[in-house]
Amino acid sequence: MAASPRHAPIGLIVKTWNTGAVTRLCLDAITDAILLPSDIAVVDLGDDPRTHAHAIELADRHEI
């Protein structure tokens, strides 16, 4: 994705392991920033459906 006025031309990797609630807090803090990374990769080493659902929701809402 190309950088927009709200997106900085950087990428971010968030690694998690079955920590849906904590990952949600982390992703919410990232998206509360003035500038968002143009790409965020969430790597869930477990299989927490909450992590996946929240990541998809944020991607849609913030065009990440």
C-alpha cells in the first residue's frame, strides 16, 4: 500500500501467541497514533480467533 497523509512509509510486525486481549490493546494503541504504518503484519504463533478477527477489523477500518 502506498503511504497516504495518515500512513507513514514503514511496516510493522506484531508477534503474538494466543494473547488476543493483549494483542487487541497493542493494535489499538498503534492505530491511535497520529501516523499509522502503511503495513502491519500480525503473526499469531498460536491460533487465537480473537487476534485474527481484530486484525481484520482494524485493517478494514484503517486501510492498512
